Amino acid sequence: LAASDYGLLDENTLEPKPNYWGALLWRQLMGTTVLEAGLPLRSGLHVYAHCQRNVPGGVALLVINTDRDAPHALMLTTPSLRYTLDAAGLLDDRVRLNGRPLLLGPGDELPTIASAATIADTLTFAQATITFLAIPDAGNKACRQVGRIGVDGRTEGPAARASRAAANPLRSRGRAG
């Protein structure tokens, strides 16, 4: 294991690589219960929905805009906390969170991972960005019992499936612009 490179830290400087920040946000926001995102598949935009970690009723979304040429938009019917990761270029080693560089502090402390509050509105996702949206007030019934797993080892039962449509905070808006 000492010679392995898992890709999260630079093996020479031990500074976080860009994918470290995505993994950190995933661990902080995305719970283990997977939800139906409720959006049709479309080129360039990928949306994943989970129960929000440690927030009963909360939902966390991961929105990845892989389109290198155009922003995309979604209508969010509930206020959220936004965490957008981007970089000046696709091959850059430095990542920004909501426009601010993510850098280790003195003594290698992690920086504050601050969100940007959004209102219920159309949200635009710039090209080549990764955005996490935390929706603590989603009220999703499937997410009311944080961390509960049934005897069959599955986290989603009939009540969870039935609540998907009622608690879906998204509407697709296609390309922005």
C-alpha cells in the first residue's frame, strides 16, 4: 500500500488533487440511500440524487455538466445550498469552490467548505463543472430515517419508491443560454 497512488493526493507534495475535493463533498453530503433523480437522460448533463447525509428528509444532488461548450439549467423548486467545483482549465491542478480557490491552510488544515445559498429558481451549471446541491428541507419520506437499512440489506422500500415523485425538487430546463 505504501507505493500505491489512489489519485487523491499528489504523491510528491501530499497536496490534494482535484478529485480529492469531489470525494470530500461526496462524503459530507451524499448519503447511502439512492433516489430517482426524476429527470430524463440528456447529453452533457448527469444528475444523481441521494438522501442527504445525516439530515432526515434532506436530499443531496450531484449535477455534472460534462458539456465543454454550453451551460445547462435545472429548475429547483426548493432552496438549496450550492457547492460548485470548477477550474480555470480542464487539466489544472487547482480547483475552486463557488469561485474561490481550495487551498490547504497553515499546518495543512482543510479550508472552510462554504456553500452558496440558492432560492427556488432556475439554476445554471457552467460547462465542465461539478455541483453538489444540499436540500435539507426537501421533506423526502425515503430520507426520514437516516442510516436505516432493512433486514434484506436494502435501504429503499415501498414507501421510498412511492415518495419519489412527490418529493422530486427538480424540473429539467435543457441547455441554458
